[in-house]
Amino acid sequence: MRQPRVTPIPLDPRVCDCCGEQSLESLWNYDHEAVTISDRWLFRVRNVICPECGFVFTPPVLNGAELLRYYGDSFTRFEGQSLDYDIEKRLCVIEQFIAGRELFVEVGSNLMSSFQDQLTALFEQVLTHEPNQSADSSCDGIDSIADDSVDGIAHYFVLEHVPDIAGFLREMNRVLRSGGIMICEVPLLSLYEDYISPLILHEHVNHFTQDTLACIAAKQGFELLHSSQEKCSRPFGFVSVFRKSSPVQVSVPKEYERNKAQFNNGKRQADLYFQRMHSARELVTQSDDPIIIWAANETSNRLLEGVIPRENVCVIDSSSGKKDFFSGRCAVLQPNAARKQIAKAEYIILCTQRHAPTILQNLETEYGKSFEESRIRIIDRL
Ligand SMILES: [Zn+2]
């Protein structure tokens, strides 16, 4: 099968969004090759910290137009999986802070769920916009929405992906009515030690704290009304609620020492993750014993990067949409089609820590298969 070409994503220059500083301190650099439906992409990730304010981000940043093409070609998340966010918490914040009931917009909604259904009960009109073309969108783009027309706009775990934060927030501000509300959820830097995925995901170009986000948003005319971890719909982030207002003056945070320590604590956990990955790779490349790898995802993609799995290795995923996930490098079987491989497997590599206990339990009840602890590798620490 054809190997798709590797597309290095062009880089655009970038200064600190929080304080404008251009002289930045390097924290962690790496290159990562990502696979999408029809392409391969080279991400050159350069994480830095601003010595003035402590904002952590990636300059030069991946070109915005190319990134949209990358997301458009990406696999839709959550396909056949349960939602990983708390709908009640989202609705609670919306009901508490958004007074108008005419138009609500969600940016980056990905697959529609009962969350969107419940929104339509609260507002006369709900628009969703998703750059991933394989997902559902009800409007073509934010630029198709009229000025001063929206009561509330929300973006959940979107802004950490956005290279031009100022431009993105200006658009949010433009479409909101005077006094309109913007709800933003993003990963929280201080939690990276417990949740490394926001740190190691190559797509993330911003690593926020509550104060750096508030400072950046203030410059685009957003006044902070509320910020907390408790009301955030995912455990590794925070929610901030802003009101559209005239440009707001806030002081630049002084978080250099703290943010650098928090980033490095996360990086130490990430190093452990990479060690587990390394040991699993050794198993895959050197052992002749039958091995099953569970889940076709970013983790197994990293595991198999540059590896052509041999006959003794089988990747299993319960989603039928994943069968070409590795673009021909390796087939992905659904559990029922892999009964033989499951029965004779000597090792299992679980690439999804969150579902690992359920998967091991199901293997025992549905296939009568169990593994000794020394034969189990779990490499996803999310
Ligand atoms: Zn700065």
C-alpha cells in the first residue's frame, strides 16, 4: 500500500501573547510525525516559557491554515466511545452565566451528543462549528456569523490548539452582543504532573494558567467573571467565564518560577511515560511471542512509529472505523475477528490506561483470557 508523503507544517513567528516579550527560554523541543486519514505530518514542537510573565507556548508556531487542513484530515474523536466530559457541569455554567436565550454558538464541538440536544432546549438557536470536516457543523465558520448577534459562545478544549489566540478571541468578541458571555475550558498547567496528555500532545501550542489566559483575553476586550477547576467538564482543566466589555486593563502575571517548575514536573512524568513506551517497543520489535496491542490511537501510533509489526503482533480496537488507522502499515482487527490472536497471546500492551481495567475484565468474561501481571504493559498515562 502507498505510504503517504510526510508534510512538514510551515512555522510562523510568534512573541508572548501575554506580555509581548520576544526573548524566550526554551523548555522542551521535539519532532513528531502524525498520521491522518490521507497524510503524514511532521510537527516540530518548540515549547518555551516567557521569562517576563511565565506564559508557556510554542514559537515559532505551526501555520494556522495548514493546521486546519491537518484537523480536517484527522479522525473524528469519540467515535463509538462514551463522552469523556461532564455534560451537567457545562450546562450548569451556561445557565448560571448566560442571560440571553436567543443565539448560542459552540466552537470545536466535534461529534454531536446529548449536550448539544440539551442546548437546543435552552436557546432559540444553537450553532456549532467544527474545523474537522468529518465531524458535524451547523455553520460554515465564525466569519459567517453577524456582528453583535450572539448571547453566549463556548469553546471547550479548543484554545490550547489555536496558534493565533488574539485573532481567535477577536472573532469571539466581534460576534458577541455587548455583555455577551464567552465560556472557555482549557488544560491547566499545574495539573500536567497528574495528566501528561495535554503536555505531550504535539497539537498543543498553548499551556495556560488561569492568570495568563485572563491577561490574554483582557487585551481582546474580555472581563473575567469566574475561573475554577471545580466547574470544568474535564478533570485536567479549568473553566473561565468572560463578559464582552471595553478593553480591560489587567496586570501581567509574574509566574515564571512557578510555571517553569510545573512544566518540568509534568515533563518528568512524561519521561516515565516515554520509558514505558520504550520498553513496550522493545517487546514489539524483539519478542517472538504472540502479542496483542489494544487500541488504535495516538499512543499505539507512537508505539509503532517506524516499526513494521511482524506476524506475532496484532492490534485490536473495538471501533470498526479504525481498521485503516495505520495507513496499511498494520491492520487493526475488531475483538471478535481476533479471537484466535487473543487466545494465544502471551503479552498484552494496553494503549489506553483509562479503559485498561474494563478491557482486561472483558477479555476474561467474554474470551476466557487472562494475563499474569508481568505480561501486561500499560503505556498510556492519561
Ligand atoms: Zn510574557
